[in-house]
Amino acid sequence: MKKRMGIISFFVVLFVAFIFIWGYSYQEGLEEAYIPLESDNHISAIPSESGVFTRAEYALDYANMPIDEAHQRSLETYYENRAFHGAPPSIPHPVANERSMGENVCLKCHQNGGFVDKFGAYAPVTPHPELVNCRQCHVPEQTDKLFVANNFEKMKAPKAGVNNALLTSPPIIPHQIQLHENCLSCHAGPAAPKEIRVTHPERINCRQCHVPNNKEMTDIGTFKRMHTNEVQ
């Protein structure tokens, strides 16, 4: 009798251990794979595409947002808000705190987009939310008049629909990619200019089909301030 109870107890212990190990293995399998970086100097294989993949989770959210026909942005208003093609856009609304340089004050509306009741429109999405010192480049509008008369002419901005290599081929990217790594910020959602709003934001690997215009693209690299003892 004791021998039989010992055998039964042994198999019960094995069964409980099996259930525990299987449950632990199953839970571990549900977790995402983690590959530790070898060093802090790790560089992505294609740094210019990192922003797209980082924010790809919002692609379908942009596609599901309703289009506000009365407050759509156009390429005309898109370029009017810039001193010239390629320049950072100015801030077209009052700034709540003149001492604020950005961070959460700007990212509350411009990090992920969405409808802003205060202005009755959708907020444009920033392509580089990691650069939190916003007003280092973006300045509020003070006047629409010139301080001094000049003959400055804006560089002609690219037109939509005329830069395809072939009639049915995907459009070429006519601008720099640096600081524009997140294609979805300008090409997806109701805040995107209607002329360049993409119909397939869920296809996040944009450069698989759209290639840069190498005639206009030059990588200026990363700015690094030189120490005074290095300047001779």
C-alpha cells in the first residue's frame, strides 16, 4: 500500500511540475523578443527610417480619424507657413507662455496629433518628437509685414503628382529626409495636406517603393560643437 501511494505521489508531483513549467514557458513565449545592445554607440542600419518604424503603431489610428472637410490643410497653406521650402514652419497660433521652449507644452498636441477643441482643427504631427527644444527652430508669427523691403524670393517648392519616374510608378521623395524621418507626420491623418495624404499609411516601409531624389538630397551629418582647444 505504501509503495502504491509513493508511486501515485511521484506522478502527482511530476504532473504539477509539468503544469508549472508549461505555464511559465507559455508566458515567456508571449513576451516580445529583446536583443540587448552591445554598446551605447549602436547605430541603426538605416537611421533615416527609424522614425517611421518607431511611430508605425499610429498608422491605422491616422487612417481611422475622420476628415474635417472645413479645416483641411493644403499644400498652399503648408508652404505659406514657411519662410522658404525646407524651412521649419512658424507657429501660427498664440504661444501660452513666452518663456516656454517646447517639450510637453508643444507635444501635448503635436506628438500624436488629434483634434484640438481650442483651435477647432487637427494638430499637425511633429516628425521629430525627441527634439523637445521646439522654439530653437520654430518661432511664433509676430506680423505678416516685412520689417525691411528686400528682393528675397522663395525657392520653388515641389509640386505633387509631377515627380513620378513613370506614369504609374510611386512618387519620388523630393525633399531631405533628415528631420523628416517620420513620413506619417505629413502624409497620414486629417492634419496632413490633402494633396499629399497617402492612402496606405499602414505600409510603413515607405522607402521600399519611394526613393529619394539624390539631386536634392545631401546628408549634412550631425552637428558637433568643437571644443575651444581644438580650434586653432
